[in-house]
Amino acid sequence: MHGEQAGGRESLDQYRQYLLVLARSQIRQQFQGKLDASDVVQDVLLRAYEKWDQFRGTSEAELAAWLRTILASRLANALRKLGRRHADLERSIEQSLSDSSLRLGMCLAADQSSPSQHVAKVDELQRLAGGLAGLPEDQRVVLELKHLQGLSVPAIARQLGRTTASVAGLLRRGLQTLRETLDSSG
């Protein structure tokens, strides 16, 4: 049966924090406070559970990619409901999600190529997303803006109405706390 190696539909909830990180990055960019990331992720997980028979993958990486596709679709639908139309909206959101996921993975470094290394990388991405979720809000936001959206410190400062020194301090403390969290949970 397809999806067995990915842990089955019962394992979908383990992707909640990972999807939440990705959803927040898109909602901040595209929806400006008009959507709740938790609600969107809950909708994605419910849809994935209902459509489990459509998942054709066999690995954790394929499951994560499938869930990102569903997330892109749900975000595109929400954007359309808000009256924002764009020619290649879903594809653009999907690409942005993929880019954010790639940046998240790059935070983990190392080129991993074997199947067991891919599973380990997905586990690491989930740990990283969980660690981000445990940070104070202001630290989490600046880390996501810097490392998931690729914004510069001055751009983050402008967007948040803070000084560059304040943003740099939040980044430093957030990274330190995140490293400590990941080291203690690994």
C-alpha cells in the first residue's frame, strides 16, 4: 500500500509544526493578518487525512512535499476568497513554500543522499520547526523573516518597526535558544 513507509495517515500530525512555520511565512507575506496559520494548517491536515488515498509517495520527503502542495492550494484558495487574484497564484505560493522549506533545510546543512539520511533530515526539519514554535514570538518572527523569507536585518527592522540593533539582538538570542533546544532534544 502506498504511503506505508511515510508512516500512514496517523503520522500526519507530526508535520503540524513544520507546516505551521511554512504557513506563517506565507501568511505574513501574502495575507497580512487576515488568516490564522493554525486554522490553515488544521485544514491542511484534515484535507490530507481525507485524501490519504491520493498520496502516492513512499517516503517522509514525499509526504512533506505532498503536504506543502496541499498547503499551497489552501493558501491560494484563501487568497482568492480575500479578493486577491493572481495569474499563477497557486504555483507562486507553492514555489515560495518550497523555497522556505529549502531554507529551513539549509539551516541543518549537510548534503544527505541515502534514504535513511532523507528520513533523518525530515525528522530534523520537524525538530527545527518545533524548536521555532517554542521561541518567544518576537525571536521566532525575526528568525522566520531572516532564514525563511531571506530578508535582511534592515528590512526586518523596517517591517517590524524596530531598530536594526534590536533585530540583531533578537536574532542572536533566538538562534542561541534554538541551538540549545535542538542540542538538548537531539
